[in-house]
Amino acid sequence: MTCRTQLPEWQNLAQHAQRLKKQRIADLFEDSSRFDAFSRPMPFGLYDFSKTLLDQPALEALLALARKAGVEGERARMLAGEPFNATEQRAVQHMALRAAADRHPHALGQPVQPQIDAELGKMEQFSDQVRQGRWRGYSGKQITDVVAIGIGGSNLGPQMVCEALASYAEGPALHFVSNVDGVQISRTLAALDPQTTLFVVSSKTFTTRETMANAATARRWLVAHGGEAAVAQHFVAVTSAVDKARAMGISPDNIFAMWDWVGGRFSLWSAIGLPIALYLGMPIFRQILAGARVADEHFTDAPLEQNVPVLMALLGVWHINFLGMPTHAILPYDQALKYLPAYLQQAEMESNGKSVTRTGNPVAYDTGAIVWGQLGIDGQHAFYQLLHQGTHEVALDFIGSAVPVAAPEGHHEQLLANMFAQTQALMNGCDVDAVRKDLLARGYNLDAVEQLVPHKVHRGNRGSCTFLLDKITPASLGSLVALYEHKIFVQGVLWDVCSFDQWGVELGKQLIAGLEQQLTGTEPPQGQDSSTTGLINYYRKLSHSKA
Ligand SMILES: O=P(O)(O)OC[C@H]1O[C@H](O)[C@H](O)[C@@H](O)[C@@H]1O
């Protein structure tokens, strides 16, 4: 495969970028059809990318790159269950988890639908039992609280979804524990009754140290109150390493399977979603899957120029590689989407934060966006100053919903007005003349006006995309998440990187055991750099003086 930067399509895009950098986005709106040309219906909503520095020739050049990179062929390979995760020789079949009955997905030649159906059935049975009070704890009481223990892909998806759809909740109270910092599990357990608490230990590998430490602490707490026999009624596991879960004393009946053809950060649709089913009920979980399926069908069937995740991916490449904007902020204007930025941060950065191509050659261009963000309305009072007047340009996704889930009179309009106002202010800015006029009208004297003008000018021309969902529902949420998943896939193809492995997280993990030993040891630390030695010694001095 030719290096991307040597493709005529890539070079053509560089020329378009040079041309457009002299252009103002606001001026592109002189074309009265701009909104129609640069927005698309998306499942359960509308995607507006008209407020970006893009015109029709540049958009066509981006689509040409997508064709040249073979997005459609690669999509077919992934869907066919080929070893698309090449460095681990695994299929990539998270779409199978929500596939229509007639799709018959395969992974490496093996049908996967029977396993998926069986696990969904098991989730249904178990979550119904717990929610209906038929599943009893060791003293015969119903379950009132579920503690979901897991980290990364085994935490972020369920936590994001449960927060988003909390208004549908009518099951047991739900608590998430991910951090090995003992404060989190201690505080969680302190407020709970062991007789009525169920633990869901989620870990694809069942080796993740943070999760294993938290599970062990929870287990000790339970056993101290209810004895060893209580584990069977109070612990369930979700994992692809069934043997390891059994070794923790969890009964095979209480182990929910996942598979190596589902990446952790794409796994909320599998039994990793068990906390969702317990909290919201299986019918809601199935609606989430159904919404994602609508997005999958859009992704697989819509032509590239109408295909929202393809357009999202292309815009990302445009911003990063041609307009020099390496960071991407996710700005939800809906309280429900509070944890979406954190969720997408893992999904995107762990997938496409790579610096070699699929054949192992160094890339000659930037990959994976640096994803960050938080609820937009809070961000306005925190970091938007930099978005409006800072030296960095940031790619921005504003996400709101037309119909609120619940809002006292006037709140939702105010929220949406804020979102639209920000996108306008960023794009239009406020030039010297407008600032001067405003200050004079406010009665400032001429000297003060001239001093203040440079500080108050907003140069504008800062683009953004807006996702306007009809309403946050289980289906629309499932669809939105699936659209971002597909964006990640397309970007991986455009950048020619392996999006479905994460070797970069391993090295740090390997060093932990040795360091743990040295922290607790008394011999002078061996084999460390002087920085780490100094830190260990400082820690030891304090921890010994505490003792
Ligand atoms: O589900 P687990 O095996 O416990 O893994 C939890 C997480 O930890 C790893 O370090 C990876 O970076 C993530 O991709 C994964 O989701």
C-alpha cells in the first residue's frame, strides 16, 4: 500500500487546505444552500457540519481519499469476520452483537449468533430474577444494590449508558468501582449491606490488576459477613477467561461469556452490559442494541457521501492532517451524556493512537485525535475561553437533543440557545470594528477603547459540527455510540493503522509488579532511574513514619 501522503488524493487535499485556509467559514454561508449541502439526516437525528472550513471540492476530495483507501472493501472484510484485528489474529465483530436475525455473522469462519443469543438469554433470565426480587442474598433478602467492578472497556460503556438513561431506571441501585485507589471501594462498601449487595466483576481477561484487587476486597468484605458460601449468591463475572473466574470461586452458572472477537472498548453490547440490564431492564438493553443496529445498517448501506460515520471520519482527518488541529473536544449539551466524552476518549484514543501502519512501517502523518471534553454548559465557564481566543484550534462536536427527557419550563430552550450561540460565536467571532463600536456605545473613553480592543477581539473562523438528536432514548443513544464506533473504524482505514489492538497499554502494566515490591521492600531500590529511586525513597520515608 502506497504511503498515504504520497497518494495524489492526499496531495490534492493538502492543496484544498491551502486554498481554504484563506477563506472564512462565515463567508461560505453566502451560498444559501450551504446547510442543505453540508448536513445529513442521521439515525434519530441530524448531523450538521456546515460550520466547518470545508467546501464541495474539498468534500469530494475527502470522499476520493476514502475510496482510494478502500473503506468499503475493508468494511466488508470486517463484517465477514476476517481477522481484521491482524496483530492478534482476531475478528472484529461487535456489530454481530446487535445484528438482525438474518445476518448470520461469523468470526474466523465460525458462526457467532448462537453464542450471542444464548448469552443474551442468560442475561435476561438473571436480570429479571434480580429485578423481580427472585434472586436472594445469603440471608434470604432481595438484592437492593449492584456494584459493578471493572475498568476501561469493562466500565466506561455501562457507566456512560446507565448515567444517560437513568430516568428509565427502576432496578436496584447501581455503583461503579474502577479505581484501585482503595478510597473508591471503601466508600462504596461503607454505604452497603452485604446481605443485599450483588457484585458484577467484569473483565475480559480477568487479569486486570485493578479489577482483581477490587474484586478481592469486595469478596473479603462479603465473606466476613456472610461466610464463604455467600459468594455463590453475591458474585457474578463477565469474562472471556471462564477458568480464571471459576478460580475466584464464582460458579459457572454465574459466569457470563464474552469473546475475543469483541474488543473491550466495543463491548458494552455484550454481557459487559450486564449492569445496564440489571439497572434498566433487558427490554431497554435490547432497545439500545436495536438503535445501534439502525446505525450499523446506515453505515453498511448508505453511500459514502451520505454516510454519517464516514463523513465524521473524513472531517477528523481533514482537521488533524490538513488543518493542523490535533485535538477534538466532545461537548454534550445534555446532562444525560455526561460520561460520553470519557467513553469516546477511550474508544478513539486507544483505537487510533498508533504510529505504525498495518504493515508495521512508521506513519508519515498524525493519527488519532486527542479526544477530551465534558458537558458543554460547564465547559463554557471553564475552558471555552481557550476555544474562543486561544492560539490552538480545536475540532469540536456539539451534541444536543431537540426534545428533553424532562425539563422544567424554559430550561431546554436556554440549554439549546447556549449550544447554538457557542457555535455561532466561534464561527463569526467579533472583529475590531464591532468591538470598538460596542465599547464606545458603553461610554468608554477613546484611550480605554484602544487598550481594550485587542483583548476583546474574537477572530472567529473556528469551526464545529453539531449533532442534534431528536431525543435521548435507549435507541438513539445506542445509535450515536455506534456511529462513533464506525467513525473510528473508518479513520483506522484512512490512516492505515490497526484500530483494534492496544499494545501501547502493556508496557506500563509489566512494570507494576516490580515496583510494588520495591515500594514495600526495605533494600535500596535496584535497577531504577534516579527519578524513580528518589520517589520510592520519599514514599518509603513517609509510609514508615506513618507506621
Ligand atoms: O476487561 P479487562 O480485560 O479487565 O480490560 C480492561 C481494560 O484494560 C486494558 O488495559 C485495556 O487498555 C482496555 O482496552 C481494557 O478495556
